[in-house]
Amino acid sequence: MTTSGTSPSRSGGPLDRLLTFRIGEVVYGVEASAIRASMAASSSLRGQVPFHGELFTLLDPRLLFDLPTLDRDCRALLLGGGDKAVALLVEEVLGELEVARERVQSLPWHFGGREQLWFRGLVVVEDRAAENGWGDGDGEALVLLRPAGLLASYRALLASRRPANGASEPYALGGGWEP
Amino acid sequence: MKRMAATRRADAGRELLSFRLGDRLLALPCRRVVRVARITSIVPLPSDLPYNLGIVVHRGVAAGLLDLAGLLDGERGQARAPTLPSLVIFARFPRGVAGFPVDELLDVEGPETIGKAPAPESPAFEVLDLDALESTG
């Protein structure tokens, strides 16, 4: 998917600017205005990271999505604030995209579990690859994330795995972070 | 699901699209079929549902993709992703359209065959009840 540019509004309505990124084989997006920072990181990092006086919970969505863990460098997107501050680990940042708000669709009807917490909808964007002679030109789905929903599920997952002595994961200070 | 010979049906005038899924011979009322297409890619969106294969985009429209065999068998294991490209029937369920990969389209059974004795070699089809299928899932 070529995720730069604009997915225009048919009626001239409001546009949302999204930052798009890849986790596994799926391309996701969040509102670009929600991004506080983007940093190089290691996929093995856990815990929290301080940034400008706030603590951001490191969240690897692959744990929620039942994907195998990665063993390589990735990017951390710092989003939100307060108790919803999250450092989302993604494999690759693809670019920014403007999307007409009216083009956001609900998830297909049978996505009725935790997916409703994690994803707020999807947008079909043009498959620019078709212009280059590959790809079928049908368009591709860009899935819009709910970082707060992911964080709630992630905290529940961590709580279920916490040792009996109540020890929490260490801060992710030092190596592995490159602002 | 009702197992019956395709040529004996209580509601005369209903056409059925028959297809093969593995060893199963299945049929679907044509009025519930939105389109049949060959898809070349699937978006494997994570899901709690075991028979959920993800999302497919065809001609600019996104629809969910289901593992029909898993849904029919009530299996709770991993959904079986199809080999791509894959033939998909997009059907109208009560809550919306969804697609499911099939192995082979067979025929459209028209009203002219209703009431006639089936030929000995005619296979029996399972006629899908999409309303019941959706509530099962």
C-alpha cells in the first residue's frame, strides 16, 4: 500500500490526517495529531519509558494479536497522555495520509469481540501499486486503531501474567532507545 | 442445515447456487448471493473468533471473510486460511455481507428441476441456512 497523500472526500467534508504503520501483515493508522514522538526501539523492550516528565507504557500489539514476537529493531510511537500514555511498538512507519472522515467504515459485522475495543473502523484506500503493473487494483484496507482500547487489553493481559509477589516489569531506561 | 436432494424442495421457485467445499456439497439460495469473485489478498485482521479469516477488499468494498468449514463444524481451533488466489462467494447474512472461500462452483439449480425425480447419480446437497449459521457463530 502506498500510504501517502490523500483519500479525498466526495462531498468536500472534513479530512483526518493519519499516521500509517505496519504490524504484521496489516497496515494501521492513528490520528497524526495524537503522536507525541516517534523513536527507534527494540521489540524486546518492556515496561515503561519516561518522556518529557510522563511515563508511557510500552505496548507490543503482537502480544494481543497472537503474532510471533519480533527480534529486531522497530519504532515506538508515543501517544496520548496521563494514564492513557502509551508507547506503541510498530514494525515500520509508512507515512501520513489524509482520509475523508465520511469514508471511515465500521468493521465487518462478525468482528464482535475485543476487536471492537482495539479498532475503530477501516478505510479502503487506493492500491497505487496497481499503477505499476502489480496488485489487483481493488484497493486495500487501512485499519484505524484505538490506542486506549489496546492499552486496556494490554494491562489486563499483563495483570493476568503478573507473578504472585506482585512484582512489575522494570523501566525501559538506557539501551534500546534512540530519540 | 437441511440435507436434501437439490431437486426436492418445499419452496418451489427458489434457485440454489451449488458449490463444493472440500468433500462437502453445499448450496445457497441465489437471492442471498451478492457476488462471486477470485480474491488475491486477505487482510488478516486479528480477531477473537476462531473462524474469522480477516478482511478482503474487492472492487473498493471491504467485507469480512469466514472459514465456512470451521463455522459449520463448530470448530474452535485456528481458522484455515485459503490458498490464494481463492474463489469466494459473498453472501448476505442477516447482519451484513460476508465472504467465504470455496473450492468449486458447481451449478445453479433452477425451478425447472423441482418436483422431478432426481437422477440416481444426483448428489445430495446441504442447503445453507445463513440465518442459523450467523446465530451459531
